Amino acid sequence: MQRGTCKLCHQDAELQLSHLIGRAIYKLCRKDEGDDSIVMTAKVVMKTSRQIREYVLCTRCEDLFNKGGERYVTSLVWRLRQGFPLLDKLQIALPIQREPDYRVFSGERVGIDTDKLAYFALSVVWRSGIHEWRTIGNQTTSVVLAAEDEERIRKYLLGETELPANVGVAITVCTDMASQVLVQPPTLLGNAGGYLIYRLLVRGIDFNVLVATAPNIHFLDLCCVRSAGKKIFFKDNSRITLNSVRHFYEESKLARNVCPKPFLRGS
């Protein structure tokens, strides 16, 4: 531990080695794979035991994040020997909407705490926005959030306010194996006509954090917190996932301990 100012509560405290994505997720990946995880950066793709962690939060705020969503999300993600609990729940439920490429379920009816899913997603995107997290060598990973959005989300995470009016979280449960085996830190997908989309993938659960950048932008019908029935989407997300993996494998150096293009075969 080291002394400093916690970036969530702004109190002087003993800081913990905070993980960008919950420590339990790292443990789960290592347990399933029986080996170091593959880390993909702009410069190199390699197996490493290094976890993305920094001295950022105090003990109280770490516990707040754990109870607010990390523990719950960890219980629902895909795992090698125990399957995919969240997908299993949806497969035996009745969808509220069927489309050719996807289905929509009511998290409320299925008994899924979508508030905790949203809290987890926002906690990770916020962490990525307020700190540059070291990956391999001198490389870092982070996203850019407007200062006012950082502060709104911080107050929400502390429990001082409700979900900010200009923020939403859309959740997709992925049926494809490519999305189920991967963990990808937050990335900015782009601007979708008045709102930014930040994507976070955690073992089969694809979180899209939506942040409006213009007035009168509404994504109520997509949000797992504010939509009627608290919607959860269900689809094959392999195209998006494989495209993101392909980018790293084609532009980064492959370390010797990494199999060449394992996710691209047959894609």
C-alpha cells in the first residue's frame, strides 16, 4: 500500500493496488486457462502474468466497487468448467422481442440485477478515464471522458446521485465463443450521432456505456437501467470481437509465447 488521495472519495488514505478490471476476473482467467493471459497492446501481443493495476483507490472504495457490481458480474460471466450462468438464464426465459439477428429479454423478469451490471461497467470506464493504466513496458491504456462526465459518474459511483441523465448502459450477452473467452478493457468505439460509445467486454458480457454529447439525445430504449423491463440484448457478437482482435494481431509484434492468430482462423 501507499499513502495518497483516493480518486473516488477524494480522501487522503492508504491506497490499494486497484485493478482496472476486478481482481476476481483476473483470477478466473488464470484458473480457466491454467496459464498466463494473453495481453494485446498497440506494440506487442504476449502472454504475461502482469495484471493492469495501480495505486488508485482506498480500501473503502475498493469494497464499494466490489459490492456494487464486480462480485455480481464475476458470478455471471463465462467460465471453462461451469458454463455461462447469465446466458443459461436467458436461454430458458421468454424474450420480449425477437429479431433476425438478436433477441431482447427483460432483466427484470429474468431476475437479473441490471443496476449492478451497469454500476460495474461505469466503474471500469470511469477508472479508465481518470488514470493511465500501465500495461507492458511504458505502454498505457485509458479512455477520454469529459471532466463533467467524470464528475457526474464519480458521484453516481459513490451513491450520491442517480445514474446521470446523459449516461446509459446497454448490455449484450454474447452467444459466440470468441466473445466469451476474452476480456477487453474499455475502448471508445466512436460517436453515434450525438453520443459516445465506450465498449467493455468481459467474458461474454458486452457492455456499451453511452454518453450523450449533445442535448436531446435519447437512448432510453437501449439502457439496462432506464428501459422498460430493463432490457438485455442477446446475440452473436463475433464480428465486432474478431475485428478488434484482428487489429492487434495484424499491427502488433507477436511474442514467441503466443500462437499466431488463434482467433482469426476460419474468420
